Amino acid sequence: MKNIIDPETFEHLVDLAALEMDAEHGDYLRNELNNQLNAIHELEAIPLEGDISVTPHGVPYTAAISQPLRADEWKPMENPSEIIAQAPESDYGFIIVPDIPHEKLD
């Protein structure tokens, strides 16, 4: 099967993800992604009997075999200022998070 992710598409994805990598690493990663996609297509080509449904995983998690959900319990921290003190920057008991630079997509 031919490469599904061509170099132009890969470069576009790298730009969207704001990644920096050299050409050698990019070629290696694109090749590995194409290998994964080819493996998925090979699995898709395996014929299944009509009564077998496609599932995202091999184990059905029914109520009979699953652990019951725990009740939500609120347990306040004895001294929340200890957590706030570990933050690089805080103000009035809140952790200051730096802005994430972004570009408006067309």
C-alpha cells in the first residue's frame, strides 16, 4: 500500500501541532505513521462473519464483570495554601497559568 500521509500533509500536521523537528526525524515519524495506518488497513481487510460486530476493544465491559462506581465524596484539603505555595506563580489563592500562544485558524 502506498504512503497515505504524503510529505506535504505531514508538514501541515507538524505545523498545526506546532512541533519542531529536523527533516530526518520527520521522515522517520511519517514512515512510522504510514506503517501504523497500513497495519490498520490490513486488519480492516480481514473478513468477519455476519454475527460478529466490530468493537473498539476485545473485552465487553458489562455491569456483571465491572466494578461498581464509587460515590463522589468531597474531602477538603486541610491546608490548601500548601498546594498554592508549590505553584510558580499565584495571586489571592489562585494559581496563575501562563497564556498559551495560538493563531487563529482559517
